[in-house]
Amino acid sequence: ETGVTQTPRHLVMGMTNKKSLKCEQHLGHNAMYWYKQSAKKPLELMFVYSLEERVENNSVPSRFSPECPNSSHLFLHLHTLQPEDSALYLCASSQDDIRRKNTEAFFGQGTRLTVV
Amino acid sequence: GDSVTQMEGPVTLSEEAFLTINCTYTATGYPSLFWYVQYPGEGLQLLLKATKADDKGSNKGFEATYRKETTSFHLEKGSVQVSDSAVYFCALSSGYSTLTFGKGTMLLVSP
């Protein structure tokens, strides 16, 4: 398998549940990201990891907790979410930290999350 | 800060029509520019890119030219197909912040 793979593709969870989203990249990249895509809103960057170190957290609520155990894997742990957290969550990776110019990101297919 | 403005959609065309999706930007320095495409139910795929002024990015019949003087990166295709129906995102990377995306433009192509 190549590229960026996200699991699960779809997830329905209650507000009291705990679940995790998984992302794996097979591109040998050094940086990974979580984005949130809500209907009729621009893509929102949530977290940036560069060389397994979190380098950016865009004021994301603590009910979202990322984890990057190595450069190929990224998790997003979810607990006590709200219905407004329902969205498509996209993982991406890039060769270098995307805050550097000329670096493009490669995206996974996303996890469609519904909070009920 | 950096920003990207795209034309509002949806853009509705018949098959084989000419496509233009406008994109303008404001950025610090000289950014790299990208077009991403998102097919229904999928993530974003890089469609094309340009890294300096007057560069033309091209892929799958789509083209966009980096115009520094007008701060634009309009996406064009000479003859669209039904399979091109998707949401198209213009984005930039200036080296001072993370990728900045436009809001996306939905393209609907009918047979």
C-alpha cells in the first residue's frame, strides 16, 4: 500500500465514548498533520508534527488529543466530543515541515466522524 | 497573514466546455501555489503546483499559471469531463505558515 491511509473511513460515536483515528503514511515523510473539514467552512489545521514532535496546536479543544509514536503513524484520540465536532478529519504528510515553502502535503481519504 | 480567495461555486458546465476557476492570494514573500482536488467521499489530492512566478503547473489536462503581477493562480481546462466533477481547492505555502487553503469551488459537469 502506498500514500497516506486513514482508518476507519466512517465512525459514529456517542458523546461519552472514547475512540481513536489512525493515520499511516508510507511515503517516508518527516511531518504529519491533522485537518478538520466541516461543511461550508475552510479546511482547519489542527495539529502539526515534525520529526515526531508536536510543533503546532491551533487552539484545539483538549477533547482532541494527538499522538505521534513514530514518523509513519499519527493518531487522534477523541473523548467526550460534541455534535459540532462532526466533520471529515483528514490526515496529511509532507517531506518537510509544511511551514517551509515549496512543500506540498499528501492527504489521506479522511475519516467521516458523526457525533450523536 | 496569508489568504486565498476562490470564486464561489458551484460551477455547472456541460461536458467538453471550457473551465476556469479563479484564485487570488495574498502572502508574505513569494509563495508556492497549489491546486488540490477532492472527489466525492475522498480526501484531497494534489492536482498541480507552481513554485515561482510565470511557472505553469499542469496535470490531467488542467493548467494554472503563477501570475505574480496579479497575485493569481487560475485553474483552467479546455474540455471538462463528467469525471472532473469534484471540489477544487487553491492553496499556498509561503514558508512563514502552514498551507493556506481557499474555501473550495465545487464543479459539476453534466453529460
